[in-house]
Amino acid sequence: MADLGKKYCVNCLADVTNLRLRCTDCPDIELCPECFSAGAEIGNHRRWHGYQQVDGGRFSLWGPEAEGGWTSREEQSLLDAIEQYGFGNWEDMAAHVGASRTPQEVMEHYVTMYIHGNLGKACIPDSIPNRVTDHTCPSGGPLSPSLTTPLPPLDISLVEQQQLGYMPLRDDYEIEYDQDAEKLISGLSVNYDDEDVEIEMKRAHVDMYVRKLRERQRRKNIARDYNLVPAFLGRDKKDKEKDKTGIKITKEEKEQRVRLRALCQFMAHREFEEFFENMHKERVLRAKVRELQRYRRNGITRLEESAEYEAARHKREKRKENKSVVTSKRGKEGKDGEFAAIENLTGFELLSDREKVLCNSLNLSPARYLTVKTIIIKDHLQKRQGIPAKSRMPSYLDKVLKKRILTFLTESGWISRDAS
């Protein structure tokens, strides 16, 4: 005996208790989804008659493999909610579907089944005509965050804010760049009877205003990037003449910075500093290349030989200088008596007149002076070549003597000022 609580299809006698299609024109005609989709006709019933869906509440529209607990009744409530509240109002849609569904579940189910699923692929075209442009995109649209998001407030005192006319909460000034820019759009209004020419004129005004806003924002970014506000307030006078490494900036570098100042409007502060630093490295490398080429022309093929070559070259130049000085001053009386304390010591003939005066004033023998001089020049050359130097000064050399000798060698051009 058939179960009286069940319903059966009048065409194939399948169980349609959960879901059936009832004809609104013919009494007692209820079909299963398969017979309905095949267009079954029985007696006076025709396929074009009206139908009514009868759902037991447990039928899954997407099948058991993608069921997820969503019944056909919940699916119908979801479609009603998306039509009523619009895409994105997931909280209201979840309340409409039922308390058992959270906004996250509603969003994931709709996006998965109705957009990325087979139904979405069949109904949503690849290219949508008259698509609305997103003006809030971060790629520089008229309402992009680069124009609408204020920068962090400046770290200045209340008195300085009043001096600048600065409003920190809005990151605005009382007098902005191109103060009258808002007049371009203040009188614009959208009228339904506007002609095409009038509409295009209004769009042109909006574009002009957007460009002025971008210029304002660009100037604010430059002021932040190059610390122009502290410079205006006089905060940057300290360490003005020093760069990041603490080395004093030379006159040549100052002039070069002035010549390259026009590039600041195209480069950020960090990029400009890196560019300037790379130019300095290029000058150093070019000088190093010229020095290596000079070594090669003189037959030096190894860096180890360069230190010996430089020492010998300086010694030859000093000998020539000493000979010329002795020749020019030969015959002058009392000259030799001036260095009577060291003239008979070893190495006296290798010293120039200035070196003789130095050794005589320091009461230092020529041999000891030449030893200290050789060590200092050798360490200087190794540092220039990037070789770590371990200087071992003699025990008789105290700080005062070393400082006097370093100053003398620097003034004479034997070593550079950076080494001293």
C-alpha cells in the first residue's frame, strides 16, 4: 500500500514529496523536475500551462555535492534579498534569509554559486557595456586615496601652527596653493535639460579642478619629503653643513647640489640623495681608474707594488726639491749652523729644509722621523686601496709628536686631509 503522506509524479510515479511542479490550469497534475523539463503532457495538460513550485523545504537547488545546507527556500529568500537590498549589504541580506545564516556565509554562497559558478558564467558577459568607472581606485582617479586621504599631521607646536596657518586635523592651510580653485566647481549643477556642449564644459571644469587638487597634494608631499616646513621655521640650521655620514660637505659638492636642485621636483628626497651619492661614488671610481692607469704606464701590475712605487716617487720628488733649495740658498752664512744638533745624524741629507726645521723643533732624529713618515704614508696608501692597515707606531712617538707630523704631512700634500 502506498504511503498516504507521500506525493508521486503523475507521469513517471517518482517520489516528489520534497519538490514538485503543480499545474495551475489542470487539477491533480503534479510533475517531477525531470518530467517538467522534458515537457510531459497527460490528458488535457499541456506543457505551456502555468506552474507552481511546491517545495517541502529540504530540496537543494545545487545538488548534494554543493549543498552546504542551503535549501531551495533559503535560495529564494537570498535572491529576493539581493534584489531588495543590493549587492554588498550582506548584514541585511542575512537577516532576510534567516537567523541561521551569517553575513559571511551569505556573501560566500552568493559569490561562489551565482557569480563564479556555472550560472554566473552563463549570465554575466565578459565585457559589460557602459561599465561604471571606479573613481575611488588607488591608481590616481579623481577620488583616489592619494587625494582624499590626509597625510599625518606635522609635528609642530601650536605657535608654529598659527604662524603657518596650519590646521593639523585636516592637514590643510588657511591659504592653499591656488586659493580660488574651488570657484571652478562651486556654481556647477546637473540639469536634465543640459545640452551635450554644456555637459562637456562642466566635465572640463571638474577635470581642471582635479588637476589643481593634484598639484596641491604634490606640493604638500614635496614639503614633507624635503623637510621644507622645519627649514621655514629655522629648525635645520644645526648640522646644515654636514651630510648623513658626518663628513663636511666640500665647496664643489655644494655647487653641484645647487646645479642639480632642479631635479628635486621630479625625484623624491631619498632618490635624490641616492643619485647624488652615486655621482660621488662615480667620481671616486674615475679617480681610482686614472690612478691604476698611471700605475700601468709605469710598469706596476700588482697592488702590492704600488705602495713601494709611491714611496719611491715621493722620495725622488723630495730629493729634487731639496737639491733645488740647497742650490738656491748656497752661500748663505749661518744656514748650516741652524741645524747643528741634527746635521751629523744619519738620514739628515734625505730631509728637505722644512723637514729639517720640523725635526730640529721637535728634537727628533732624522732616522726616527723617516721611520714614522714611511709608516704613516704606507698606511694611508693601503687605506685608499681598501686594504686594512695595522699601523704599529714606534714607542718613542707620543700623541703630540704624531699630531705634529700628521699636520706637517697633510700641509705638504703627502697625505689627504681625510686621512688626518
